[in-house]
Amino acid sequence: MSLTKEKREMAVDNDVERRVRAFEVQLAEWSAAERPGVPVLALPDTTPEPGTCVSCGGPRGKELRCAPCLSAVALVLATPVSRAIQTAAARLQASKENQ
């Protein structure tokens, strides 16, 4: 049985969405623990083998992650990075105004 193009796209979107939810939880827990940097975001109970995606253990291309995991990581990291940049810019501006 062959999936239609729309169903294939939905499956990819659902895969990315599932990863985003899992990765957001990991990033929030990491941040709440005041740990520096960013954790290696991975689906729960994943033990990747050499040559597989570091985030889900599935097949991958030349990257360290498969396409759905790459997309999910990019989406999850975009928000905190944007906030961090905005916060740093606001602090810099405030320190300049206080001098």
C-alpha cells in the first residue's frame, strides 16, 4: 500500500512534532538544572549505534541526525537562542544607559 503525498508529508510533520515535544522537555530540564550549554537532544530510551542518528537511532545520511531530528532540533533551539540574544541585547543596552 502506497501513501499519498499528503499522507507522507503528514507523517513527516508528525515525526518532527513528536521530536520537538521530547526535545523541548529535555532542554527545559537541562535549563532548570542550570547546566551550561545544550544537551544532546534525543528521543527517550534511544541508544544509537554507530552510523545511526544520534537523536533517534534511525537511519541517517551524511549528517549526525536524520532529517526529522535535524528539523526538530532547529525548531527547539531557535526559540531559546532568539530569547537569549534578545535578553543579552537588552542587558547591554541597560548597562550603557546606566553609565
